[in-house]
Amino acid sequence: MKRRNFIRNTGIGTGSIFAGGSFFSLLASCTKGDMMNNNGMNMGGQPFPITEGNFSRLLPIPNTVTGNVSLTAQATTSNVNGNNISVLGYQANGILGPTIRVNNGTNANISFQNNLSEKSNIHWHGLKIPANMDGHPEDIVNPGSSFNYQFTVNQRAGLNWYHPHPDGATARQAFQGLAGLFMVNDSEEAALNLPSGNFELPLVIQDKRLTSSGITYNPSMGEVMSGYMGETIIVNGVAFPFAEVASRFYRLRILNGSNARIYNLAFSNNTDIIIIGNDGGLLKNPIAVKNILLAPGERLDVLVNFAGATIGTEIFLESRVFDNGGSAQGKQGFKIMKFKVTQSVNNSFTVPVSLSSINAIPPSSSSKTRTFVINAMQMSNGMNMTGIHRINDKVYDSSRIDERVAANATEIWVFDNSQGDEPHPMHLHGVHFQVLERKGGRAKLTASESGWKDTVLVLPRETVKIIIPFATLEGVFVFHCHNLEHEDDGMMLQYQLA
Ligand code: C2O
Ligand code: CU
Ligand code: CU
């Protein structure tokens, strides 16, 4: 009998595979609240509830810099919730790094100084740049050392971001504050005359676990399962902020920079979220929704219209409950930030009917299909509680090339979470892809999954198929779950383009 069937028949969490004996050592070394509920096993972990604040702090906007900049990873302080607490930053007094904003074609030259007491590096999430500049987990910068990231931006307009990627320490360093935005602009985007300046707001949404002195990061075993979540939502580095807005259209550039938490974004007045872009830039056409899921690593470019709201109106960006998120996610609705209408203006902007030309890649152009089983939790290593999260039963190993891909090939990759109990936002370095199909679970693509993506959410029971045009960026890149606890636990493989 297959082990999986054995587990099914005994009624212990479907999709979990335990090698003989280690299941019991696992139980012996975990506290009950960690991994079990009253019904027995709860291998997906527990929800971590949000404690809402009072939305009395002004939303800060990270300073914008060019592609010629110095970033210094450092221990510093930042006023996150009224107190100056210890954080990690890419600049002094900042939990977030500056927003790097460049036009397509720019030669970026970013000198990175690592003033942490541990190894770090920078990965440019969403940028299609050579492997030796990508911040591979083994390409690290030692404490006290520096590295120049030099590359030419060669991609369409879009919202990308940067964060550390050292093997095994990505999650903690990102959670303690190291992240920033990297925006690319181009002429196609400029021609649309989208709301800009004060009417284009970057929103980096993260959850943090705060004390009066700092950010706690000490995941228990259950939190390696669920991912590490916090009780406080911060936007652009400040807890539960507010923004004053005029009665007109705004463009919101949203990043879910959380380690693990998925948001089901909506506005409290149920106004339309008009999605115009995602990870890889503008969609073909705008699409209006009332709510949309945003997983760690994913970005959204949306228009929202505050026209018609009278002065004094308060509208909240919130996260609503959602289904299929496993045992730890989607159980609680909460407010994220407040928009307060303080100015009445004429609103002449109209949403463009067409945004960009995007050609769907025909599946027939794929030369190879690769399937990746991502249902995790093969407890084959006894008391050693790392390496629970795997891809095709493999834990990340920098000395092993898992997939060899030919330059310029187009391939279909399938992420199979059909037997899994946890959400996995799967992310590929070095490419953008199109999402072809989702089976099981939600059983369809969402409004933000057309166009180009670099991260796709695969919820429990789902199988998601993507099509990837690999170009000519030869070298070794990683692909992984962007639940950063899963990633640090080993849910990451390498492909080599050659
Ligand atoms: Cu944003 Cu490999 O990550
Ligand atoms: Cu990335
Ligand atoms: Cu995962």
C-alpha cells in the first residue's frame, strides 16, 4: 500500500506523507497548539490574528531615487507604530528602502554595502537581468563588504521590488525590514496618462510582529508550516496608516511584501478595484472587481475612483475572509489602511479601454512540460525539522541543478498542489510567464492573472499551469515558494538556462 493511501485511510491530514517513526518524533517535539487542533492534525498551521490599530498615522511615501544609488543594509530604527523600534533597513531610519524608479533601457548601478553582522545580498524580484546580478542565494555579500549590482533594465513598465535572498536567512531579513520597490517606466505606459505624482501611491503591505522595541522573528514549527505572520499591518513601513485623498481617480501600486500572509483586498465601500496591471506590467485591458487575492511577492496596479465622495468620507482598504486558504489563511477580515477624502476636485480622467498589447503564447509553442509537486511535508528526516517543504520531494541544494532549460525555449510548467493543504505562491527568477490554467480549488484564473506574471498563487487542491518563454539570460536561477518560511525551509530549486 502506498504511504499516501495509508495516511488517507487513517484520517490523518490528507496529502501528508510520513516516513515510519518520524511522525511520532515530530509530535513529541511540537507543542499541541503549534500543530494540532481539536480535530487532530492541523499540518497547515494556525491563523495569526490581526489586531487593528486606529489609522491615525500618516501614510509615508518612500523616497524615490534613480538607478544610480547606494543601498546600505544596516541595523537601524524606524517609527513604525509611534515608537522608534529596531529594524533592518537599506537606509538609516527606514524600514523600507527607497523606491528605485527608472525608464526602460536605463543602466542601473547600485552599490550595495552590507553593514549587517551577517551575510546578505539583494535580489531584484521581477527584473529580467543576468544571473550574476540576480541575487542568487549563494551570491552573497559578507558583513562589512560591498557589491555593485550593474545591469541594463530591458523590460516593459511595471512594479518590481528588491529584498535579501541569502540561503536560509531571506525570511528573517525581509521580515525585519529589508525590502524596497523598483519601478520601471516606459513610453507605452506614459502615453496612457495614468494618474501620477500625488495621485500615484505605492503601497507596500506587510504584516509584522511588533514589540515596543523591535520586530520579533522566531518561527515555531507550526509557523514554518503556515509561514510567519504578524498581528500588525504596516503599509510603507507604518502601522495601520491613513492617506488624505482628493475626490478623483488614484493609481495604487500595491506590493504584498509579507512573508506569508495572503490578502483578499477590497474597499470598505465596495467601490470597484480597477485592475490595470500585475507583476509583469500592464494588462491588455482594465478589469473591475470588488475583491482580489494578493499573495506574498505579487503586485497589483489598480485604479480607484474617490469621485463623488463628500469631504470627510473615510474609505478603508481591507482584507476580507476567503476560502481555500488552508487552515491558517483567510479566516479573518481586517482593515489595512484608511483613505480620507479631504479635497473636492474635478475629475477628468477616464479609464483607458485598452492598456497594452499582449499576445497570448500558444501552448503549442511549448517544447517541454515539467511538473512540480508542491504538496510538501515529507517528514523523512526524523527529529530534524527542516526540509519539510519540498518541490518534487527535493529540498534546495545549491550544488544540484534541478532543471536544465535551453535558451530561447518556451516551456509549460505545472505546479501541482492537488494533494496539498497549504497555499504556495510560486515564483521564478529571471523570467516572466503567462498563466494558462488552474484546476481544482478555485478552478479558474483570477482577474489579475492575465498578462505577465512572475509569481502565481497555488492554493490547496489546486494545480496551476504556466507557460514560460525563456530568453537568453544564461546561467543558474532559482524558483521557489514565496512564502518565505517555506522558501528558507528548502522549497526552492534551481534551473540552468544554457
Ligand atoms: Cu522575491 Cu526569489 O524572490
Ligand atoms: Cu524573484
Ligand atoms: Cu509554500
